[in-house]
Amino acid sequence: MGISVGIGGVLTAAALAAYMFLQPVKDEEGTSAVEAPAQVKAEDPNAPRPQSWFDDYSDTFQSAELTRLLAGTAQKRNFPTARGSRVLETMKPGIAVTGRWVEGADPKTRWLKTKDGGYIWEGNLAKMETITSAGMLGLIANTPFSELRGKIDPVGQYRAGGPGWDTDACETYASTDGTADVMVEQGKATSFTTTSPKLATAKNIKVGSSEAELRKAYGSKLESEQNPYDGTDYFIWDSKDRGIKFHVTSAGNIDFISSGTDSIRYVEGCL
């Protein structure tokens, strides 16, 4: 019995010592000297860059001079960041811009520094072969016919330019490289059509793409209309008078793409 009591006392003392050892030490004001880790506030990814960044900024060029199209409405800024920079100009789709790539404030991004010193984010830009809602091949809807010379064949599909031709009538001209047709109405380009797989949208939809690929790329943005002759016409609109039409045949593939004003709704072109 004595041995049992002795062992019990030892165990009790050991337990008490362990308890006291594991308790946090109190400072003179009675607060725990073992503090919780400091909570570091995450940086707001949308907060403006500090002024020091703008003061110290210098361009890091990544390319020689090149030309790109605006694939959508874009803002030209005074620095290659949207965080705290100033908007110099809001630009419409289809415009061709020339400049050099520079590293953005976020090194994962590139911006095109234009000749006038502005910066445009690469996400709003596309190669010249890109189909936009404003046009194709760098040709833009509402461009006067006189400015299309040298970029289209001089004689149109309906022999425009002959004696007695009404210059305000509708006519369709082939581009000089043969990849697109340009519809001209009342002296201005209104829409563009291609059957060539060389041209594609910014989401890489082109002639030959399937209906499934088209739906995956644009989803709920697509509007559809049954074509009176064959298949389905799908539309996406950037504004009430700027859009792209994809004609999908009954076999399920795109056989032509049109872009430009609401004349893309025409079923038979100028007829």
C-alpha cells in the first residue's frame, strides 16, 4: 500500500509539472507572452499602383514594331497598367494600331506601346487576319469607298463602275488577296464576308469550325436564326449595329462568316 501511494504521488507531481510547463507565461500586465501569428492583410489586386511605381517606370521592350487590330472596344492608357493609370482614349474594334510590345506592371502581361506613347493591353488586340465585329483584313465598316481603293478589286461582282452605274447602289468587291468580299452601300463599306479558313475570330473560330466549337467559344452570346435556304445563322453583337454572323450548314460546320453593320443579316447579299 505504501509503495502504491508513493507511486501515485510521483505521478500526480509529474502531471502537475507538465501542466504548469505547458501553460503560457503571463507578462506583468497579465497578458499571454505567447502571441498569435500576425495577420498579414493581402494586397488588393485592384488597388492603384503606388506613386513610386509611376515615378520610376521605364519601358521594357519585347519586340520590334508591329501592327495589330483592336478585337474589341479598348482603352489606351498612359502607363501599361489599369491600376491607377489614366485613360487617354477609348478606341473602337477593327482599328489597326502600330507599336512595340512592352512588359506590363504585372510581368505576366504585355501592352502595345503605340507611336503616340499610349499603351493598349494585349487582351484587346489581335493579328491582322482576325475577324472582328468591325470588319476583316484591317478594313472597317463605314469606310468610304474612295479609301478602299488598292485594297479591293476595281470591278465589283455586279460590274460596278460601268457606264450609268449608280454609285449609291449596293455592290460587292473582292479583296485584293481574294480572302474576303466587301459590300459597299451608298458609297461606304457596310459588311465583309469570307469563305477562307485563313481568317479567324479572336477565339479562333473560322470557316470549317463545327457548330459545337462555335457554341463552346461564344455560349450565351450567340443569337440564332433559321436560314431560309439551309442550316442556321448565328450572330454575336458588340453593339446594335456591329456584329459577326456565322452560317452553319445542315451538316454542322461553318461555311462562311460575315462581319460589320446590320447588313450582315442580308440573306442574298446585294440581291
